[in-house]
Amino acid sequence: MAAMSRRVVITGMGWVTPLGCDLETVWQRLLRGESGVAPTRNFDARTFPTQFSAEVKDFDFKKAMGEHYETHRTAARNTAFALAAAEAAWRHAGLDGRPAADPEMIGVYLGGGEGPIDFDNFVAAAIAGWDPVARRLNAVRWAEVGYQRLDAVREFEQDPNCAAHHIACRFNAQGPNLNTLTACAASTQAIGEATMIIRREDADVMITGGAHSMIHPLGVTGFNRLTALSTRNDSCTTASRPFDATRDGFVIGEGAGILILEDLETAQRRNARILAEVVGYGSTADAFRVTDMHEHGRGPIAAMRAALADAGLQPTDIDYISAHGTGTEENDKIESLAIREVFGEYAYKVPISSVKSMLGHLIAGAGAVELITCVLAIRDGIIPPTANYSTPDPNCPLDYVPNKPRRANVKTCLSNSFGFGGQNDTLIVRAYES
């Protein structure tokens, strides 16, 4: 294996979010503290404890894909988000209509979640197959109805790897192709692993990030049963309250974030505009419980320290922390504890914010979208706020940039993502210097 010495830079970014799909428009809406949360429209949620979400609205997949739409028209909702974000990132990188590298040196690494289930037809088969006398499912009868009603292509498109497949086909990416689904840490892990692939010279260009859409009856039921979602139905636009003492759970969202990573020399050869450099990556597991973070924050602490070591940086070199900041009681408390442990007294000086307060939690797509906001914060010298923050929590005693953006000299950002199952991933990006 080659020495892992190559520098990895970001040359393109695209996203599909509950606040829109245009890079600059969404960024300005975040800086204004606008909310992408509203009553759920993807399905009838009136009987659910949580009746709101952060949905992608007015998304035009056909327009986003242009001449390539027909090839990908069967894509599931999450894959459509990933494709549209990838199209935007590819153009943003200045690669539209020109080769990025040898196709075998272009790879894809996504944090891609499963596609939405064909709920109505699945349930119809389950009802038809239920034997009320035996009080169990008759699998033969279920299969008969399922064979009649379930669409083979739609079933295939539910697989988590399908978004990576579609992107590889669209951009003729014949190099490494991987997908990870480490829950809410997935796209941060994907970007970190894509960085490592470029460093070790297994690819020159990586299309990376993540996408997810779990705003459907099964997805919301699961999180409601775990009591992880906010139930503030009377005030849904302010329901996502990271680090606030009145927080009562996260707001489920959907969307995608895609970045184009390149080896520095590859980017320089084509005179690419370099947006930032990925300098640090850390990945750990709590090895504890499925839904609870370790009470002393050992996984997040280790991930942040690993990323700092990988970057060759000290905690005081970080100008801004993009927090995982979900708005659940335990996550925010443990993340704050972990930051204090890693950063010491500097933890009380470094600004921290969570854009989930406005975008909701995009699950597997969250980390990539949040890393994009870090790059924009570096570019513009401004930190996005944590919206809906009004009541300090003694367990969260740090500077969360409440409610208003803040001008700052931002050169280096640390971005955290933590997932169910105890996965912890941290990325560090900084302003590019030749």
C-alpha cells in the first residue's frame, strides 16, 4: 500500500434539503434561522405521536436530472435526492462535460439509507395473508398477494446500495464503490473513508456523502416507539431545540449532501477551484448500547481525538464545531461532556452550533450536509446559529451560537456525527493553503 500522504481537497458540493436545493439559497436561509419543519405531507400522520417532520418540498427530479432523467427515473426517493445533489456537486466542481480522471480512478462512497417501503401494497399483502384463526401470517398467501401487487423494480430500489449504483452509472465512476449505513453517522463516515481511499491512491476522485428518507409510517413508528422524536405538535417549527433545556427529541428530516473530493494534484492539473481541504478523520464505536451513548462519552471523545491526531492539530486550532446536536436529552448532554473532555477550558470559548435546529435530522444524509455548512462557514467567515435556543441547560454549558449567526475568522472546522449502534465519526476541514 502506498504511503498515505496525498492531500485531499473538496472541489464541489451539492445538497437537497428541507430548505431547498440551491447551495446559496439554503445557506442564506440557514443564516436567517429559517425552519424546514412543517406538518408531515408524505403520509397521513394524524394518528402518530409526532405529526410533523422536515420534508424536502417541491422537489423536481426530472428537472434536476435533465437529459439523464429517463435512465434514472425508477430511482427511489432517497436515491433521487442523492442523484440530484451529485449533479449539482459535479457541476459545482467544474466537471460537467469534461473528464475528472481515468474512470477507474473515480469512485463512489455513500452513507446511503434504505429507500422508502412500498407501504400500501406491503400492508395489503400482510392483511390478506393474516390467518385470524391460527393468529399468524400465512406466508404462502402473503406471497401470492405480494407477487401480484409489489413492483419488482421498486423493491430493488429500496436496497441501500442503489444510490451508489445510480451515481456510478451517471458519472461513469468505475473505481471503488461502497456504501455504509452506520445510522446517523453514515455520511460522515463515508466522507472519511473516501478521504482514506484517495490518500492511499486507490482513487483520484471520490463522489461522496449520503442520502436518506425515513419519513414514512414504518420509519416514524420506529423512532416514536424509541421515544426519540419530539412530540411538540403545537409548535413544530420550534420543535428542534438542540442543547436547550426544554428539548424533547429530534425532528426527523430527509435529503442528501454530496461532495466531490480530489487528490490535490488531480485538482490542480485541471485548475479546479478548491473549496477546502479534508485534514482529519476519526472513527470509533462505543461498544455499549444500541440507542444510548456511553455515559462518559468515551466513543465521541476517542473519535474527536483521533481526528485531531490525524490532522496534526491541537484543540485550540479549531475555530468552529458543527455539533451532531440532535435535540435529544442524552445526545446533547453527552456530546457537550465529550467536547469539554477533549477541548478542556477551550471548550467554553470555541463556538458550537447545530443546523439540525433548522433542517431537522437527515439521518444518513445529515453529516454530509453539515460538512457542507462548515465549508461555507470557512468561505464566508460566518457561523450558522443554533435556532430555537432559549433556556440554558446546566448539562450543556457551552457556547452554542444561539439564534443568530456570528461573524468569525473561521479557518478550521470540526464536524461530529454519532449514530445508533454507538458509531462515532469526526471530520476536520480547513481553508486550503497551497
